[in-house]
Amino acid sequence: MSEPAATVAEPAEPFLDAPPREVARKLLRNPAVLVGGAVLALLLLIAVLAPWLGTVDPTMLDPGNRDLLPGVAGEVTTLTGETFAHTFWMGTDSYGRDIYSRVLFGGRVSLIVGVAVALLSLAIGMTIGLCAGYIRGLDSVVMRIMDGLMAIPGILLAIALVAMWRASLFTVVVAITIPEIPRVTRLVRSLVLTIREEPYVEAARSVGTPTAAMLYRHVLPNTLAPLIVQGTYICALAILVEASLSFLGVGLPTDIPTWGNIMAEGRLQFQQFPHNVLFPGAFLALTVLAVNMLGDGLRDTLDPRFNERGVRR
Amino acid sequence: MFRFLLTRLLATIPVLFVVAVAVFLILRLTPGDPAAVIAGDSATTEQIEQIRASLGLDQSIPAQFAIWAGNALRGNLGESFFFKKQVSELIGQCIEPTLALAVCTIVLAVAVAVPLGVLAAWHHGSWLDRVLMGFSTLGFSIPVFVLGYLLIWLVSMKLGWLPVQGYRRLAEGFGPFIRHLILPSITLSIVYIAVIARITRAAVSEALTEDYVRTARAKGLPERVVVLRHALRNAAVPIVTIIGIGIAVLIGGVVITESVYSIPGLGRLTVAAVLARDFPTIQAVILLFSVAYVLINLLIDVSYLFLDPRIRY
């Protein structure tokens, strides 16, 4: 951390309670972090490389290839008139779209939404939580509002917000973020209330450090470990909620291939062709599981004080 | 005790107020004229004028809120122009399936999760503990609708044991009623089981390290009695708390489960209302679910007095 020279010698900040190299070593020895991280890295790679993994245009309608079972080999004719052989590893849907291509491209939406919601809710929740925890006058008002918002079930609030704004990637991210903000705020506030009583904060205050500098330099670094853990869980939840919204038909427009959208279309003829639902469902479950495992592993290594997560939604 | 009840009751008022304001704002923050939004696309000018008058749209926002909240308190939740019915009547028709599903799920979840959590705590650190907690992470990660379709595919379609979808009212006989509820309840309870089992394990493990447990063991009580009568009883408060908080998870899951299993309850009503942008119904359902959540948690707080005689407020 490069800081301007302070007026008094500041005590070492216990960021993650250990030097970075030590933390990295501990992380790499945790099986949950390794497995979760590896699976997630693989899924990320698949999402990024989707166009080069033998996929065809995931939105292309192809009446000649409707309702094919997984593994059927056939031909695809692109819009430019080229025809080439293609194996439909996961079959096709009732519009003849290749499920394999749709699932691979759908991963992009899930990962983007997961990460975006996690970062956004952490950033906003952290700002509000720091202020509420540190500025006495704000605390009770802000926390009453947060209590009220938390009483509204998260998915319902997200559904209502999407209904208000009409769905796009941006509105879906915001709608999933809003119900998460109170939870982050609560976590940050409770951490701040503990940290503000620490001797080093008192020392900094006694030499007249301004509030903003104090929050940024002394309080914020000490909230990072639990926040990283919380962020991972929010990411997992956001991926689930996005898929749920799409599945219910209130999420992203149906022309965007998302795992929820694929399942929403597939469910209409689930009894004859279960693959349309089961393949994207398996990818979705695997992704969320990997993120949750990563979160559990991070929690055990970074943040042993919070050894049991409470309810997360 | 009377003072505790009174303060706890008073504390729910700000929460309910924030919920009411948030639900009220859902309509007001929707782009466009609220009266036109409520009336829908097929409304005549006179109808819109009539709605405008009943909402008090010519008055200030706080006055509009007062009119709306006053009506809601008297059970007048407005009229759904999409369904052409009073919203309260719609809710009355949809409440039985949702209540039945919720009650079955809670009973099932508690009956499975508490013993599993106790077992994991009792064998803390053993392979059994790790397997159970692994399943718990899995339970957090499988989306409700993926699990639902997986169960339909396996149990109803491949094995033919249970009906695929649908709902039978209790009045049509208990047999069909319960047969249609088994799969939805299992589907919905998995997340809830994961949450409750984790907290039960944590709370019971902690209680097992207490001095009174050592004393109980030292005086030769059988292990079963030590774990159930001494450890579990002392762990009751966090377990009951998580059951209450988990209701929020449950409500989110109800919306999806009802959609998967075609159960004509409040969840399906919510989705239908969102798709039709029927705002009076959306508002009413969210308000109802949130108030139910707050009241259940109020009851749970009060139950502490009976669960743990040491608690004196």
C-alpha cells in the first residue's frame, strides 16, 4: 500500500491477518478453493471461447433441424448459404437452434450477471454500510430502511423491478442488485462497529485524521476479507436469480440465449424432449456449485471468524 | 414480558412502513401515467379518469400514499384490470395451494434438516459430517426449477409413481391432494434443508463444547440424552431463528415451484401479473408476502421466551 507519509507511525494493518504470499499458499492448499476455482476457470474459458468451440450461431432458426435428439449428426446451412456438417451434441429445440451452441453462449450472460451484481452490490452496500457504521446520526435511519427492504423477498422484488423497467441486461443486473444491498450494508456496518473500537482507529482519530481518510485507510481494508467471501455468495445467488427470471419469462428478452431462456422454451415440450431443460440446467447447477464451493473455501481460509454462513438470500 | 411483547410489536411498525412505501413506489416509479399503467392497454379514457380519481393522483405524493395505505389496511387492494376482478378476491382464490405447499415444505424441511444437522454436529469433523455438509452446499446450488424438472423426469415420467403436474384442492379428497404436493414440497424443501441443517450443525456443535454437556456426560447420562436434551435444546434459538429467516428463501422458491408444477397459487398469480404488467396485483402479492414474513418472524421472536427460559427482556 503506498500511502503518503503519516504524521505518526501507524500500526500494521491486519489485512487478511497474514502477508499475501502466506494467504495465497493457504488458498492453494484448500481443496474447495482449488476445485471450485478450477471448474469456474474452465467455465469462464468456455464462455469466452464459445465462438471457436465448434458452435454455430446460437440464435439461428433452422426449420430443417427441429427437435433433434442429443448426438444426432446433421448439416447446418448458415445465412450466407454455406452448408457444413455439424453434430448436435445436445440436440436442438423446436426452432431448430443448436442447444450446444446456445448453452455455451448462455454461459456468458450468467457469468457477466453474477460478477456484475456481486461488484455492484458490494460497492453500494459498502458505501452505505461504512457511512451508517461510522456516522452515528445516519445509523438508525439507514438501518430501519434496510430492515424494511430485507423483509421483501429478494426474487419478488427483482421480479417487480424488472416489470417496472422492462428487461435488458442492465435492468436485470440492477434489479438483482437492489435486494442484495441491505445484506451487504448490514455486514459492513457490523464490521465497522467492531473495527471503530480498535486501538489503531482510536490512535488515528486522536491525531485528527479526517473521517473520509480514516474510513478509507483504516476501516475499509479490514472489511475486505468477509466482503470477498460475501461477494462470492452474491455472485452465485445472482446467477441463480437471473436464470430464475428468464425461466419464469420475466427476464432477459427471449432472443438472447441464456440458460434460463433455453429452459423456459424447452419446458413447453419437456415430456418429449427433456434435453432442452436438462443440459442448460446441469450447466447452471455446476456453475453455481463451483462459485459456492469457492466461497466456502475462501471463507475457511480468509475469514475463520465467520465460520458458518447464515442464510444468504 | 409484556414490555418485551410491546417493544417487539412496535419495532415491526417501521419495518412494515418501509415495506409499504417500497411497494407503493413500485407503481409510482414506473415510467408513464400510473392510472394508464393500471388500466392497461385496452382501457377507455373514462376508465383511466375514474382510476385517476380513486388513486387521488391530483394530490401530493404523501397524500396518495395515505389513500393507498388506508385502502390496503381495510383490505381494499384495488382492482385488477387484467383479470377483471378485485385483487383481494384473486388472492383469496390462490391462497390455498400456496399455503398447502408452504406448510408441507416447512414440515418436511424441519423433519429432515434438524436430525441431519444434529448428526453432523455429533460426528463433527468425521466423513459423515463432511458428506452432509457437501450435500448442503449442493442443495444451495441446484436451482429449484432444475431440481423440479429432474424429479418430474425421474419420478413421474420414468418411474410413473406420482402425477407430473397440477394441483388438487383439499376438498377433492386428501389422497389426490397430498399426491400432487409430494414432488413440489421435496423440490422446494431442498434449499431450506441445506440452510437449516447448516445452522443446526453449527449451533449444536457449539453447545456440545459447553460445560453443562461435560457435566451431563460425567454423570453418566447416555449420549442420546446428552445430545438431544442438553445440546439440541440449548441450540433451539438459532435453529428457530433460521427457520424464520429462511421463509424468505421459501417465498422466492414458491414462485418458481408453482410455475414448474403448474400449481394455481400466489406464485403463479405473481408471474401472470408481471407478464401482464398488472400492477395492483403485483403490489398486493408482494405486500402480502412481505407482511407474512415480518409477522412470522415476530412470532418466532416471541417463541424465544418459551424456548429458552433464560431469556428475559
